[in-house]
Amino acid sequence: MIFAEASAPRVFGAPPGVDFPRALVAGLRQRFEGQPPEAIARAELIVNTTRMKRRIEALFAQGAPGFLPRIRLLDQAGDPHLAARLAPPIPPLRRRLELTALVSRLLDAEPDLAPRAALFDLADSLAALMEEMQIEGVSPEAVAGLDVSDQSGHWARALRFVEIVQHFFAAETDPDAAAFQARLANAQLARWEESPPAHPVILAGSTGSRGTTLRLMEGVARLPQGALILPGFDTDLPRHVWDELIGGVSRDDRTLPGEDHPQFRFARILQKLGLMADDVALWTQDAPPAPGRNRLVSLALRPAPVTDQWLTEGPGLGDLIEATDTLTLVEATTRREEALAIALRLREAAETGQEAALVTPDRLLGRQVTAALDRWGILPDDSAGIPGQLTPPGRLLRHVAALAEAPLSAEALITVLKHPLTHAGDRTRGHGLLRERLELYLRGERVHRDLVAEPLPYPEPRHIRAFAEVFEAGEWGEWLIGCFCRPPVHGTRPLADWVADHIARTEAIVAGTAGEPSELWAKQAGIAIRAAVDDLAAEAGHGADLSARDYSDLFGAILRRVEVRDRDAPHPHIRILGTLEARVMGADLMILAGLNDGTWPEIPAADPWLNRRMRADAGLLLPERRVGLSAHDFQQAIGARDVWLTRAEKSDDAETVPSRWLNRITNLMSGLASRNGPEALAAMKARGRHWLGLARALEAPPEIPPEPRPSPVPPVEARPTALRVTRIKTLIRDPYAIYAAHVLKLNPLPPLQRAPDALLRGTTLHDVLHRFIESVLEDEGALTEAQMMAEVRARLAEVPFPLIRQLWQARMARVVPGFVEDERQRLARARPSPQSLEIRGKAEIPNLGFTLTGTADRIDIDERGGAWIYDYKTGNPPSSKQERYFDKQLYLEAGIAGRGGFGDLAPRHIAGLAYIGLGSKPGEVPLDIEELPPETVWAEFEALIAGMLDEDHGFTARRAMQEDNAVSDYDHLSRLGEWELTDAPRKERME
């Protein structure tokens, strides 16, 4: 026996800030002192987490040799022999797959209930609701019997989903983990009531926030040698506040005013046990590291209304400067700045050997701090690890799963080929070089003289074989075709088939041409994900038939549940913890980060099933209880010896609101001038500003003077001696782009996945008109709207974007009638020949050594030998002033024609120039060649080229752009942003 006989249940507590596992072990050793060594081995210790169990075992190992108590977890709190008599719990994945199948069938039968895209979210949420119902002892009948007469139709639909899971609650049904825990706890309580154990049974570290746990705690406390040890028990809370926590009048929504208080769960436990707060003894006499701070926080977190209590009890707190001398408040501008300041403090802790822990529910902030620490080679021990879908094997598996959803695209192919695990089983066959060449080939770049340079947004086996043949990589090409060139899967398939094909395909991709897939499952990430995949394969028979998209979503959801701890040894003194883990790990420095409302406490997740009133009527948890549990974690962590409180004033997209607890503490301190509260708060902020200053200094960029507007002057011999007609506009508007492309030889890389942009639309419609006019020249009877629309449909069928095909076809349907009518007039005026369609030409300026090249869409010759030059415009044709001063396209093509530059086509004169619009303003737009003769424009063009070749000519950036917000491919190179369009260009001679 370690406890004296008592008529009342035994409850002990440890104040906030006390290292709870260490105090627990110290108290056990003290109570078993003087007893035989094996006595402690008979004691039964029930803790709430595996991490708590490991810490306790490690602390026992640090002491003198001896036995350990029997340590069990809350979800396995029953006697093992008793547990063996119960039906074992089924794997959690099986239950979710069963729910997925049920929800899928329900949505098939009643598609109006919810979109199918929400299938897995609904199944997960339904599983969470079932778990909560089983833990809280709420039957499906209680939920189904809720009065929804005053609710919207949504709640009636929600109950349809609850109805399909009622059979899972039957006693003869194999239980899931939550049901097994509830059954085991009930059986253990029944046995204890029938035959109370004589050995000590201690339940430590739990707050009793769940129904099953609360019933177990009540049973343990009433055992002859049973005891509860409450973590973070507030010994500074007055008696009247304890009474208010559970004695207040409930609100209309069935909640109590104190439910969001950190000590509410303890007050409920004491009420059930018939105890008062004064009946809770301290487990050890260890003093909290900051008792003055504990009193301040206890008063600040009083349940509302608190203002009168602050006024009456605040002056009794003592000097707040002394109470907060190791408390730092960091109010960063951005989350990045917050993360960097935290990383700097953790770096100092690592250098000085101080135990430090970052505590935050914001996983993104934790990863940002980890990234910042990496610059100093510090790897923190992150309790959450890395989500499975973010690890290398997880990313590859997700990409491969998505391949079955749609035809293979260039983007999807290169994404997988660039993954470091792809072809990792055989690294000796030039995979990297072939992959880079293939990417250029798919982009439309010329990588070999025997390969056509055209974009391939959807590569086919013939394209890959042609590529592999010219580079003598036939084996690699066949591996590529076998792994990737598979048609998309339509309809549904059994989950087991999906899993088998998915894994086989991924392993083949990793193995390469002649390797092994072992790299996929190597290292810590591969081992963890392989275990999850094996579980999925083993339980696949319980899942529904799924489509490709559904399977991809399901697999991604499973990977999100996998946590991978880094294989490298983390730093022994630096940890990143969630709020629950913070109860377990004592640390000299606790950094409570992300203290904004919505982050800490977190915003309750949306409940698709029951509203607040229905949850209260059914006896389920309400958001206030979750907020109260988070508040308890905060109160316990802020009691440490050295504490940082950090927040960012702005998130990624909006202003933030300080956490309600931080607001209360700062407001209370601001009003306690007699206790030096304002001065203490200012000192807290000053300490935070010091570290923010270090963070800003670390991030401050070096002072670099802005670059002036460039106007490079390259050597004359390096300047272009030939340009296309369409580039003359660029030479006038943005000479720097000509310099970058033709002098520096820098060209933008074509997109990997060609978008249905204006360029593709222009190319496609030019092809349509070229084919149509050719057919008309062969048979004038083909000059009909029907024939032209047939050409439109035939050419658009080659465009690999179904929706875009429909849009462009609809636009052309509006253009065709006017075009056909105008075409009759054009053919009556002059006629083209097959050779004069898309005809290439060039003209030289001998005295300058310059050649102008161009392709005329169409040149018609009339009976007098006059040339009518046309250019198709899928957008809006240029205005007369734009053509006069900038574009000059038709005038320059007329100049080429007048100099015999179009081969055998030798017109006597230029009869007319016109644009043929195919966009929102269709029709013919002629140019007035009498007002502005082509020879005049040619003379101006020669002067322009002479100026370009002048030794002192500078290629000014953005000289005369049509719009200020127009984008150039070389804006980054010219460092636009450091200079403005109003700045004078600076000439710089290039050698």
C-alpha cells in the first residue's frame, strides 16, 4: 500500500509549469521508498500517450536500478486477459473503407445529398462522428431521434448518412478502436466494482475530456489504492471560481459559461467524485518554476465576466516585473519573421545546451522554423514528422496515381520523370540526359535534325519511339512507353485492382530499364509508406469500386495520415511539439507560437452532420470544450521557467487577431499600474523586439543601387543582319528584346504544356483558311459556309482541348458567313494561286548588309498584274496609326514583293493591302496606300535599320510599348522595377 485508507476518492495535482512526467516518477519513488523492490512492479500506471509512457520509462532508467510499474495506455487500460475475451478491434483503415463504400452507394442512389467529390471527406468525417458517439456513449437512436422540425432540410439529409452506419454500433459487430476502448473500459470498471484490486492503480496525465476517459478516471479514483494525478492543476483558483465553472446557469445552446476555461474538465471530475478543489493534494512538493506568473495567468483566464475580479484581485498579484522577468512577447509583422526570430532563439539554446521546445498547433509554422534552422545545420526533433504525401516516395506515388485519370500529358510525364526516384534502380544508362532532351523535344525545341520541332502537349508512343531511335535509346524508350503510355481508365474498378496496378506501375518506374524498385521503399519514408500501402492492400476487399479520380483521392487521403520522422538524428535539446505533446516534455525554454485566434485556439472544424443545438441535445462535444482543452495546454505550457509568446500581425493574406488568452494577459497587465503591469508588459515586448531586430538584420538585403534603364550598345558586328517582318514592331517598341534575342541569343523556353492561347488559336485558324482557300482554288463550288465549317471542324479536331474546340468553333461560326461573302468579292477582284498562300520571301538592303524575311499569308494577283496582299488576324487588326508607326507588317511585305522577293511571284505593282479580321470585329480592314505609299514606308524602314546598325545606337528597354502593363520576355533581364519608363536610358558599350 502506498496510500492511506480514505473514505473519499484520491485526487492529486501538479501545478502548471511543473515537469509532469518527472514529478510523477519522483512521487512514485518517494511513495515506494522503504518497500521491497518488487512492490513498484505490482503498481499499475495508466497514461494517456505513448510519448508519455516513453518519457516515464526514460526517467526511471536515469535513476537507480529497479523495477518499472506496469504502464498502460488509456486506450488499453483494461487487463490484457480481459481484453483477450473481447472481440479485437478491426484496423482503422478497414472501417474507413467500409464507410467509403456505404457513402458511395448512398450518393449513387441519392446524388442530390452531396457532390461525389466530397466522398472521402464525408467518410472521414462520418468515422470521426462514430468515434465520438462511441466514446461519449451516444447511441445512433439518440441521434436519429433528434427533433429537427425547426431545422433546415440539411439536417434531415445529414441524418440519412447517420442511418447507414447504425449497424456498426450493434454488440455483435466487430468494434473499431473507439468502440473497443469503450467496451474494454466498461468491462474493466465492472471487474473493479466486483473485485477491487489491492495494488495501486494510478491514472496520470489526463484531463478527462472524453467520455470513456472520464468514466475510467471516476472508477480509478474510487479504488482502494486508486488515485488520479491531474496535470496543470490551478492551485491559485479561488473556491468561488471552481463553483462557477460547473454551477452556472446553462445557455440556450446547452453550454455552460465555464466550458472554455482550462480547469473546467477538472471541475467536472471533482463534481462527479463529490470533491472540492481543496481536496486535491499536491503529488509532490516541487514548486512551479514561475509561481507569480501562474497567479497572473490564472486571474487573466477567469471565466467571463472577469473585469470585477481583475479590479478586486489584481492588486494582490505582487510585482509583475518580477513575475514576468523570464516572459518574452514577440509580435512579428509576418509569419516568416516570426519563424526566423524563433529559429534564432532556438539556435542560441542549441549553442548553450538549453532544453528548448517550440509548441504550436500550426504545422506550417513549425516547418518554416525547421527550414530556418537548417541554415545552421540544426535539425529539431519534430513530434509530428513529415506528412507522408510530402515525402519523396509519397509524391511519386501520388503523381503515378493521377496518371490513370486522363490521357498522358507532357507536363505529367516530365513531372514524374524528374522525380529523383524515377529510374533510380538503374543510374548508369543516361536517364538524366535523355530526360532533359525529351523535355526540350516535347516543348517543341529542335534537339536533332531528324526530329520535327513542334510542341507535343500529349505525347504518343510514336513520338517517343521517334525520339528514342535518333538517340539510340530504344530500350529506354520502350520502358517509357510501357510505364507511361497507357490509356486513361474509364468507369470503376475494385480497389484491390487499383492498388495492385498502382504499386506495380510505380515500382516499374523506379526500377528503370534494368534495375530494382527497392529505392522506392528505402529509408524511413519508404518504410513508413510501404506499411501504409500494405495495410491498404490487405483491407482493399472492404472498399468500394472506384473511378480513377476517386482512387487517386483515396490514396492521397491515406498518405496524409502517414507521419514520417526524419531518419537523421535530431538535435537532443531542440524539439517541436504539438500542444498535447507539450504536457509530456519538460523544457527550460518553451516557445508558444502562433498565438492568433483561429490558430491557437484553432477554429473548430465545420461539422457536416450536426449543429450546436443537436450536438448538445445528443450529448456530444461542443466547440467550447475543445477550446477549453486548448486553453489548458496553454496554461500548462506558459508556466515553464523561460517562456516566449509569439504571434504574427499578418498572415499570408489578412490581418490577424491576437489569441484571446494573450489578449486577456496583456489587458490585465495594462490595467495594473500599481503592480508595474504596463512596465512589465513593455519589458516583455522590448525583449521580443530585440530578437525581431536580429531577425530583420539577418534577412536585410545588402544595399545595392538600382540599375538604370538599360540601353546596351553592342559591337556592330554582333548586331542582327536579318530580321523577320513581324520582329520590326519589336525593334521599334522594345529594342532591348531584339538585343537579348539576337545578340545575347537568349530565347524564352516554350511551355511544356502548351496552353490554348492566342498563338495556338492563330496558328489553327491560319491552317483552316489555308486549307479552305486551297479547296476553293481547286473547285469554286466549295466556296460555301458549309464547306468552310467542315474545314473548321476538321482542323479543330486536332486541338487537344475539348472545351476550347467548342469555343473556337462557336466563334468561327459567327465569322464564316461574312468571310465567305467577302471572299467572293476578293476572288472577283484578284485571284491567288496555291503557291501564293503562306509564301515566304526576303529582300536585302545591300548597302547595309541586312536582309528582311517574312511570310505573307496570301498574295492575290489581279488582271493588271497588281498584288493584293492580305494578312489574317485572329485578334483585332492594328489601327492605321499603329500600322504606320509601329507594325508596318503589310507595308514591309509590299516592299519585299516590289523587289521580287517572293520568288516567281513578280507583281507589276502593289494594288492593295488589307487585314482580314477573324476576331471580335471580323471583316476586311484595308490600308490607304495612296495616302501612304509602300515605298515611303520602305525608305523609313531602311533609315530604321541604318540607325540600328549605327555604331552609337543603343537598344533601349521598353522604348515605346503599346501599354505600360504590357509584358516582355526580357523584363526580368532588364531589371524592370528598379527603373521606370520615365527614366532616361543609359547607354553602355558592350565589348
